[in-house]
Amino acid sequence: MRAMVSATIRTAALRHNLGIIRQRAPASKVMAVIKANAYGHGLAAVAQALDQADSFAVARLEEGLTLRKAGITQPIVLLEGVFDQEQLAVAAEARFELLVHSLEQIQLLRASTAMGKFVVWLKLDSGMNRLGLRADQFAQARTALESLPNVIAPVRLFTHMANADTPEHPGTAQQLKLFDKVTAGLPGERSIANSAALFAFPHAQRDWIRPGLALYGVSPFTQSTGSDYALQPVMTLTSRIIALKSIEAGEHVGYGSIWTARRTTRLAIAAVGYGDGYPRNVAAATPVLVNGMRAPLVGRVSMDMIGIDVTDLQRIETGSQVILWGERMPVEEIAACAGTIPYELLCGISQRVASQVV
Ligand SMILES: *Cc1c(COP(=O)(O)O)cnc(C)c1O
């Protein structure tokens, strides 16, 4: 039985994108960022496809455990670390690498009776002011960590850029400068760059890069798409036409009757809506591909359906394929139409969407 809405995940594209990323940062190891269900692509399937990555990064302990249960043996980094002794014990058992971004987390390690030694990434808050130790706390925190018997020395050094996707923003240079100043002369591998930084700031690549979005074939910059970097989209979100009709000029479509036909219109209804994760607040005439041809969305996005003006297309019938984003319909373009970023659309695929890994 064919699903009404499916997200096709191309593992060949994932591997291709990892190759492109390695070409961009040939001296760096790759920590593949697969948090949030691998940006909606499926945690275990993506990790299995990316078996050539040097490590994986997730946000939460549960995500790491899902990977271990799926048989993933590579190093797994918890990007937010752990928050109590129970989590710390589970992390030790699962051999997770830990981010340490606060003095509380050093206390947790000091008080721990869990067996095993941790690879620890100490996070500097170099200007994003979200997670991380302040510059004036960093050296002392590092010394404290390295004195603990359950921490592997040297501690690794980590920070995160707030504005790498806006290359002209002066903040990135300031953050890099502060990181280099605070970590000058220290041993330990370094990691700074997300997708945007690895493309826009080669100087930020260091020992480990941390690509997320680029692995999925999507550009982290608003004025480009993944294909500008030779990346291939991994997810294609597909539905199909379930009804066709003609409406007369002056008639309306959908809730609120916000769209009015200006001519006799061939209207197609496709089985996809915000209940699947297609954004409700897209701009008028946001494009979709029907049988490979672009056509504009009309009327409001419903929970389970959208309307499409197919007057100018030939040979559309019920069952015709509709592509919402993915191959030949960049998710970057749809995100712009929805006033959001591709990250949110990809992560927002709902649970009823069937995932098809090819
Ligand atoms: C999510 C995340 C990344 C990956 O970011 P992209 O923009 O998707 O490449 C890298 N580092 C950290 C700390 C993150 O939270």
C-alpha cells in the first residue's frame, strides 16, 4: 500500500554530501550532527548511511540511546551534556562523549561514582550567550576537569558561532578571536564549525567540524540552495492528487475563502497539510511540483489538504505525484515562502508521514 504522504530519504545523497563536506574540510574529522531525529530524516537510518562519519552528535541522552540500540558503535557526543547523576551513569554505560558547559556539570562529574572515563568537550561561550563557560571561567574549569579521574585528558575545546550563516556579520571574527585567545597554547582537539562556518570560514574548521544541515543537502545561507555547493537534497516530501475539479471565475477555495479564481480554473486537491508538517503560513502562490511541473498553491493550507491551480498543466489526474520539497523543489525556497528556515520544515515532518529510505 502506497502512503498518501511520504518522505523519501536518499542515503546515496547523504553519502555524497558527506564527501562534499570532506572535500571542503580535508584536514578535519566529521562529527555528523543528527539531533532531532536527524533533522526529520530518521535517526538510525541516517547514522547507518553515514557510517563513514568520525562521530555523531545529538542533543539529548535519549537520542544517543536510540543510536546505541540501533547498533551504532561510533563515538556519540551529547551536545548539551547531562544534567543529573542518573543521566551521567547512563552516559557512562553507553560510552557517550560529554559536552560540559557549566560549573554544575563539573560538579556532577566530581560527585559521580559511575565507572568509566569520559571524553569531554569543554564549551566556551564565545558570544552566543546560550551555553558555555564564560571566558574568565574557562581556564579554571579546564584544570578542574582534567584533575578528575573520570575525565580523559586533554579535555577537548568547543564553541559555537551565532552568526556564521551571515558571513558579513562581524560577530564571527570576534568569537573566533576570543576562542583562540582563551584556548591559546592548550592541548586538546578543537571544534567550532557548523555547516555555515565550515563553508564561509575555513579558518574555523579545526580538528572537528560539526555539519548538520549540509549533510541533508541544504544550504545554511538564505541566498543559496544546496546545489550551489554541489550538495544533493536527501529528503523529498511527496503526496498525490486526490481530487480535481473546475471552478468558475469569482469562486473561492478553502477555509476563509481567501483565494478567488480570476478565470475558469482547473483545481487539484493534494493530500498533504499542516498535519503532515507542511507549513500553514506559506505565502500566496507557493510552488509545488505536480508531475514534475511547477504549479501554485491556492487558498489556505488545511490540516490534510492543499489546493493547487493546475489550469496551465497537461495530463494531471487523481493519483498524480505532488512534490512539496526535495528534488527539483528546494526546501530553501519553501522555507522562504513560509517565513522560516529549512531546519524547521525538515524537523517538523509529522509522525504520520511515512518514511521511505532508499
Ligand atoms: C545543531 C548544531 C550543529 C549543526 O548545525 P548546522 O547549522 O545544522 O550545520 C553544530 N553544532 C552545534 C553545537 C549544534 O547544536
